[in-house]
Amino acid sequence: MHKPDREQTFAKSALVLMDACRVAATPDNFELFYAHASGENPALSEVVGDMIADGIPFTPDAINDLRLRCLSGARAAADMEQVSGRMNAVMDDVLRRLESAGRDTQAYKNALSAVRGELGGENSPDDLRSLVEGLVAATRAMEQRTRSLESELQASSQQVSELRSKLDNVRKESLTDPLTGIANRKAFDDAAASAVEQIAQTGEDVSLLLCDIDHFKPFNDSWGHQPADQVLRLVASCLSENVKGRDTAARYGGEEFAILLRGVGLEAATLVANQIRQTVETKKLVKKSTGDILGAITISVGVAQFCPGESAETVIRRADACLYGAKHHGRNLVVHQNDPRMSALETSAA
């Protein structure tokens, strides 16, 4: 199927689904449902599919929440491309102006050379007056062009500064999870790749914590997406409180979080993991609309340490196995790669 045909099919599917879900056909709503219909945003499609399966209505608040959670990253990428395009246009304009100024300067030099050549011969007073008048006119024109160029370059410099600031903001946004305000999966992947390089160069200790919110799906099913989002923000806040400096706390996906601890070995990382787990456990979740206490939240954590020469994927798999071990042994636990409970788990699995 050609691209226009596919896009038309996706658009029709989006409109049909919007009608079935009683969603107003606005441009913003269409953007959301088109992204779902095209399959270009798996996280969005998963949430929309769950909402349809569970009969959850697509209220304006729910749609705005979906847009915040699932489309901000794509929008940030588009914004970055737009700002980069404007930056390139400004720089191209500056280069054109400088090239034009170069031509003007060369023309002025040629005029000076011509006057110098004519002054070498015998000249009448009228000839000298004419030469001087021409030289004065050329000099004034050059001064005017120079002032104009300075003003134009100053304006362009201000534009570049504004665009650079906006580009930095968009870049930060593209690396931030819009729902929780901490680093997103892309930022985590970048930090993990940097950690692997640093380990290869210096042998620095680096540890990974994979955290998962216990019983999150039943909570989501019982209370809905907004209280569930409140849980995600709460856990993200607890993670942020317990990391510092070059550490990276990120939303890894869904209800799962990851923390990279730089300069920290397995034993110290396990202590940090337990500190975070205990911090989360003490929090009470309150429903904002009613003030009702929805209960306590707990997390399970798997801890692994990077070894020289290992890929980030290898360490992630090891931490994920430890996370599974924590879930298997009752949740609200921290299990590290050398924990005896991991051996027991492997034996029972065999």
C-alpha cells in the first residue's frame, strides 16, 4: 500500500474510532487517535486499547492526560526539528550578508586603488576635486553599509541566542518524561551508554537499579488513570530525592523506573535501593478530589553492577532478573545480583 493510501486508511480508522468512543472531532483529538491508529506510538496504543477494553470513557480530562503522557515526546522532536530549521535559516542569512559585505569591501578597495593610480599622474585642480569627491562618496557609502551590516548582525545574533535557548529547552524536554518530570527512556539509554564508556576508560563503579511499582495494574483498574498517574509522580519524586550529581533517575517504561548510580558499587547501591523502597513505603496516596486515602504504595527493586566490557543490555537483563526475584519473593523487596535468593530462584526455575 502506498504511503498516501496508508495515511488515508489510518485517518479513516481514527475517525471511526473517535465516533465510536464519542470523542469530538477536533484537530488535537484527531492527532491522538491517528497516532493510535497508525501504530506509531505503542505506549499510546496500549493505553487506548486498555481504556476501550475496560469501557473507560474518553473524557476531555482523560484525552488531555493521554496527550501529556504519550505525545509530548513526539511533539518535542518536531519542535526541535523546527527550531533547528530556523537556526539554519538565520545562519544562512548571516553568511549571505557577510558574502555581500565582502563584495562591498572589495569594491571599495578597488575604488581606492583606482584613485591611487590616478593620483600618480598629472592632475588639474578640477581632476583632483573630482577624485576627492568620488573618494568621499565611496567612503560614506562604505560607512553606511558597515553600519547597516553591524545592525543586521546584531539582530541576527539576538535571534541565534533566542533560538539556541529554545533549542536547549526543547532538547531538555525531549529527554524528560512529561508525566513525572524525571528523565525518560532516551535519556536513560544515553546515560547508560556514557557509563559503559566511562567504565572502559577508568574502571569506575556503576550500578543499576530497576524499580517496579507493586500491584500497579490492579490499582490502575480500580481507581483509573489519574490516581495511577499520581502514583507514578510520587514514586518519581522519591527517586529524585535519593539521587544526586551524575546519577540518573528515569522512567524506564510504564510503571517501571531505572536509576544509574555513578561511582557506586553493588553494596552501596543496595543500600540506596532500600532507602528508596522505604521512602516510597511511608508515603500515603490521597485522592485529590475527595481527600480519601487510597493506600500505601510499595516498589520492588533489582540491583546489578556493571562489569568492564559488559553492554548496558546485559546489565539491564541481570537487574531485571533481580527485579523478578524481588517480585517472586513477595514484593516490597530489594534483591541484588549476588543475593542468595537469586540462586534459590534459579534452582526452582531449573
